[in-house]
Amino acid sequence: MPLLSETRVKRVNIAANTEAPLSKDQKAFNNLIKKIEAQRKKLAEWETAVPLFYQKYSSDLLPLAEKETDLQISLAEALDRAHDQKGLTKPERRKLSNFIAELTEQVLAQREHEATKALYNKHSHCDFDADEAAERELAKAMLESVLGMDLGDDVDLSSPEEVMKKVEAQYRAQQEDWQEAQAKRKKSARELAQEARREVEEKQMSQSVREVYRKLASSLHPDRETDPEEQERKTALMQRANQAYEKGNLLQLLELQLELEHIDQAHLAGLKPERLKRYIKILKGQLAELEDEVLRIEDQFAAQFGLNPFEKRTASGIMTLLHVDIAQCEMSIRQLKNQIEAAADLKMLKGWLKTIAKRRMRDEDLDFLF
């Protein structure tokens, strides 16, 4: 005998039986319920994972990244001092300058630092600010070409969130202009008929949700209870019903009916075809809203951390990505410390420059192969 009694979770579902197989709409209803439950689970996973990710990102990765950038600055300064000392050949100085230019460019991508900018200008023989301005203009022109809109001169391209807000604002403005133009345009008889049909369908769907809610409200009204505990219980249930109704969430209302045993699977199986079709339309809308919410969280997460928005990732996988980044950052810190030590010793520096040359040749060969 189990120590704890098992609580069976009641699920909205139309059960099949041998006498009467499920109709096409009944199967569609069940399939929509499954999809909504899957999206609910995915949304809950993201809503749980993202705060945990932010917490570990802030407490573990950010301090390491700051330390890594500090060491990169120290290495660039040490290599700059080594560059000007005697004992290096012209090819070695050239290699050193190329490395310093690349290193300082990495630093400046993470942090504004005037001394590092001066080192970049010295060893790259370019002006960092001028190059950055030209790249921003090119990136802006390319983005405007892809989006088909003018982002203006005040958009900060270094902030994906600001760019997204700007794009969304212009898209909304375009939609409003289009809707205004459509409203002024004389509608055809067919369009008027379609519009009237949509209004009727929306009214029927709203009425279907309202009917389920009213049945719940009638049985849950807490003012009718004299027992304080039962009144408290019904107040909590009524709050859940009110929240579901405000969102037009039919599934939550049906789940609440099942929980309270106001309906069962037999009741759902006995739904009239017209009502079932309306339920299906409502559930399709709820599924689309859930999918949009999951996509919004995924896109927002990708934009905030500079990830590829088209790459598929899961809520459970983002913590793995973070652990990989932490490990890579720790390894980079160890390497930077060794490189700073090597920069102070001419013999070690020369040996290190040779390994850089060999490693680059190997990387170039691999690039050629692929």
C-alpha cells in the first residue's frame, strides 16, 4: 500500500469508445488540447529557466568576462611594450602588431577604453572611431534594405532590443496606416459578407466562453457560503475562473469544471457539433497565443545575448550553453596569464610568435578545406 495516496490529474479530453469512434472534429479537439499542453509546458520551462540563467550569468560569467577583458588589456599593453624593444625582427614586429590590433579590437567590442583604442590605432594603422562609424552605417543600410523601412538616425544598432522596438513601432505604424486606408476604401459585397460572418463567429465564440464561465460562477459564488473555510476555497476558485474568463481561456475554464466534477469526458463527448466547432476555433486561438508567447521569450533571450535568432534552442539547453561559456572563459583567463608572462621574456615571446604563425597557417588550411 503506498504511503501517499495518488492524485489523478483530470485532463480535458474526449475519450474514444468501441461503439462510437471519434469524429474528425473530436480528434481535432483532442489534438489541440495536446498541443496546448505541450506549449504550456514549454512556456513554463522558459519562464523557470530564464531567471535562473540570468542569476548564474550575473554571478558567475560576468565577473569572469570582466576579468578576461582586464587581462586582454594588460596583455595588449605588455605586447606593445615588447614591440618597441630591441631583439625582434621586422616580420616578428609585424606579426605582433597584427595580434595587438586583433586583441584590442576584441576588447573594444566589449568595453569603451581610450588607451586600448590608441593601441588599436597605432598597430592597425586605422582610426577605430571612423571604422566603427562606417560599419554602423553599412549595417544600418543593409538592415533597412532587408526590412524595407527607414530606421532613422537615432537608432542604436549596438542594442538589439532598441532595434527590435524601432522595427515593431514602424511595423505597427504601417499596419495602422494600412487599416486606416482599408477603412476608407469601399468594401465589396463579398468583403462585407465575410466581415459579418466573422463578427457572428466571434460573438458565438465569446458566448461559448461566457456560458462556461457563468455555470462556474453560479456554483462558486463565495457570498452564498456560510462556512468560512468553504468560502475561502470558493473565493480562490472564483479568482481562477475570473482570470481565465478575462483572458478568454476556454481550456482553463473546462479544466476547472472537470476539477469540480461539473462535467466529465462523457459530457465532452456529447457536445453538439456546432458547439464543438466553436470550441475548436477558440482553442486554435489559444494555441496561437501560446506559440507567440514562447517565440517572444526565445527571440528576446537570443537578442539580449547576441545569439543566432534562427538557431533552435530549448529552455533546458540554455544552462548547458552557459556552463560551456564559463569553462571557455576560465580557460581563456589561464591562457592570458601565461601570455602576459611570455610577453615579458624575449625568448618566450619569440617562441610564442612562432606558435601563432603555425596555428594561423593550420586554421587557414582548414578554412580552405571547408
